[in-house]
Amino acid sequence: MPEPPADPDALLTAEEVGELLQLSPRTLKAQAAAGVLPHHRFGKDYRLGRADVSEIVRLGATEVKPPRRRVSVADVAQDFRAA
């Protein structure tokens, strides 16, 4: 896992944060553009500070969803007939 920058006030790119948190930089940018994630914007570039990364981690910890269960149409039809 990459080391965080030595300067605590350094602004990281979405690519750097993605590598640190094992997230897609594209997803980070999309979520930042949608206003879901805190960030700093310089033209077309997204930058994230230490507080922004901490907030992303906090948001990620609270929004854990259970995995979706795939069900075949045959199973649904069988359940429907049984009812």
C-alpha cells in the first residue's frame, strides 16, 4: 500500500487517493462532481486533502450495503406457484 504524503496539508489527486483507498479514480471524480464527496477543484482537476480523505473513509464506513442476491426467473416462478 502506498504511503501517505509527508506534508499533512498536501492535496492529492484522485488517482493517488484511489490507490491509497483501493477505489477507482473515475468513481472518486464522479462522486466529487456530483457533490457527494468533499474535494477541491482547480479547473478540471480534482484534489483531495487529508480532511477530505478522512471524510471519504467515514462515508464509506457508514454506507456499506449487503451484496445483492441474484435469483433466477425459474426460482421466482416456482416461489410464485407455491404461494
